[in-house]
Amino acid sequence: MTGTIVLLDLAGWVALLLWGIHMIRTGVQRAYGADLKRVLGASLGRPLKALLAGLGVTMVLQSSTATGLMATSFAAGGLVERVPALAVMLGANVGTALIVKALSFDVAKAAPILVLVGAVAFRRAGGPKGRALGRIAIGLGLVLLALIQLVATLEPFTSAPGLQAVLRAVLADAVIALLLGAILAWAAHSSVAVVLLVAAVAQQGIVPIETALALVLGANLGSSLNPLLASREAAGRRVALGNLLVRLVGCVAALPSLSWSAENLTSVVGASRDAVADFHVLFNLALAAVGLPLLRPLSVLVGGLLPDRTVAATEPPLRLGGGLRKPPRSPWGSPRATRCAWRTA
């Protein structure tokens, strides 16, 4: 019974974390959505400029998924070429990693103040922008409050060797941990929430740091699935597929060096929570640095993987007497030949 209550508590705090992130994103979209879209659209001329724009917009929106959906919608509408749109995705990945790093600092005491300020602003604001800003403050406060309570709920399990043994057995394989992180990020539509949860679990020593880093890789991979599944146009799907391929290659390249990364990060930064956040930032910075010069070949690759559909030209049926009827068979050949004969007559 106690275990069930703890699981419900954890589920509730995770839901609060997701809801706080949702409130921040919707508040920013209501206050500055048109401006952000205009800034992003005006910055898509060059790949480097597009990368920086994607980074900035993601840090404001608190969601790389939202930025990715913007970029894919621009590409689907033919408003931007594929290479700058792919650069936006690289920048969005770095931006979401910087969000996690900022939230990993010990700013817990600000949570009640943010909720109070946000509630007053929401109730007293005279216009929609003021209420949206209040919504953003409330969302930030809820995110910090959820993180505080997650850590407090997980703390008793640091002295539960049975649970730790089960988790170590389940997540002993880095590939399994990566797949679990990908599923969680895909289901939550937020790599920020999953990485923050992983950092909290690692801070309490429930999972080893190497496993936590594998979960972070999975969160990066899983969050790139959402724009791909949400896009319906071929141009948008190519951009989302390019982002997925970049992250997939990065995960495959990083998996063999997880032990080395865990050892070096913990020796430099000390705390497991900081090591998780720093690994997230370094991974996405490395992807941006390596991927930016290769965007043009990547654009060609995704264009070949998702080519435009060519519709075969078919002749309409012959219209006879106001209706659609099949032409009669001719003793001189096929119905097609008969039609040709009629047209030339």
C-alpha cells in the first residue's frame, strides 16, 4: 500500500511538472507568439543565424518541440528552405538543454514567490499580455515546486537497497535505458521534464550516473519523434526526419563513451544532478558543432528518403451523353485505341 501511495505521489508531481511547462509555453505563445514567429521567420536566411534563432526561441518557449513544429510548418508551407530549417532544429536542441541547466540550479526558494507574483498579475492585469505574463510566472513556480517535491519524495528510496537493485537490474543495459528515456520523452512531449526527472533520480543515488546519462540520450532521441509524427506535409517531415537522424547518430556515437563521460563529469562538477545537466548541454552543443557544416548533405539525404510523390497521369474516362461511361470495345483494338480514333475523327 505504501508503495502505491508513493507511486501516485510521483505521478502527481511529474504531472505538475508537465503542467508547469505547458503553462510557460502557452503563456509565452499568447504574449509573444506572433513576434516569435516573425523573428524566427526573418532569421532563416543563413544556417548559423537560423541556429541562433532556434536557440533563442526555444529558451523563451521552454520547448524544443514547439520550435520544431514552427520550423516544420515553415518548411511545409514553402516559406523556408530545408537547410535553414534543419539549422533551427539544431539550435532548438541546444536551447532546451540550456533550459535544463538553468532549472538545475538551486532556486527552490523562488517557487512560492513566482506563484504569488503570477497569481496577482493574472488577476489584476488589464490586458491579455499581462495575464499571459502572470501565467508564465505561475508555470515557472509550479515547475520549481514539482522538482522540490520530486526530490523529497525520492529521498527515502536512497536507503532502499531492494529498489536500487531492481532498477540496476532493469537498467543495466545502456541501450534499454536509452529506449526507456526515448519512450518517456515521446509520451511526455518534453525532453526538459524527462531530463529534470532523471537529474532528480540521479541526485538521490537511485540510479548510477552512467544509467542517468543513457536516459538523457534517450530523452533527446524521443523528443525528436514528436515533430516527425505531427507533420503531415512532406517538406515538414523531411526537416523533422533530419533532426531525428542527427540525434540518432549522436546517440549511437555517445553510447560507447558513457562510462568515460560519467567518470570525467563527476570528477569535474561533483554532483550527479549537475553532471546530468552538463552532459545534456555538451551533447547538444557537439551535435550543433558537427551537424551545422553537414546540413547540406543531410538535406539531400532526407530528400532522397522522403521523395515527392509523383502522380501518374491518367486520362479521364470518355464523357458520353452527360455521364461517365466506358467506351465500347472496337474490333480494331483496345478501348484506348478506340478513343484515339474517335478524337481524331
